[in-house]
Amino acid sequence: KSKRKRSSKKRSVSAKSTKTDVDILSPAAMENVYYISHNAVDCLEFRGFGWTGATKKKGKKGKKKRSKNEKN
């Protein structure tokens, strides 16, 4: 197997990713949250305003499979 040499090139200053401020109340963001959240609590949690003392959602309980030996 041949060994690869890593290039020592550095990224240019213009190639760095810059973070942009995002308005969470913009019309596009509000439309997005309308489609992904089911109520006001979900909306706030998606926007980062959740709280630790809130009741947690319970998962759906599936039907238990009966064993072959078990009868009604």
C-alpha cells in the first residue's frame, strides 16, 4: 500500500465560514416552525427556550406480543 502525504496548504482567509445572525421571528422561520411544531411548547423548544422542569413526552406504547403458549 502506498502512503499518502498530507498537504500543508492553509486555507485562505476568505475561505473561512462566517456565522450570520438568524432572525428566528422572520416570516420564513415562522412558517417553518408552524409546520414542525404541534403546540406552543414545541415551538418554544425548537427555538431554544425549553425549560428543565417541564413534563417529558411519553413514547407510544406498542402492543405486547403474546407467546405461542399463552391463550386468551
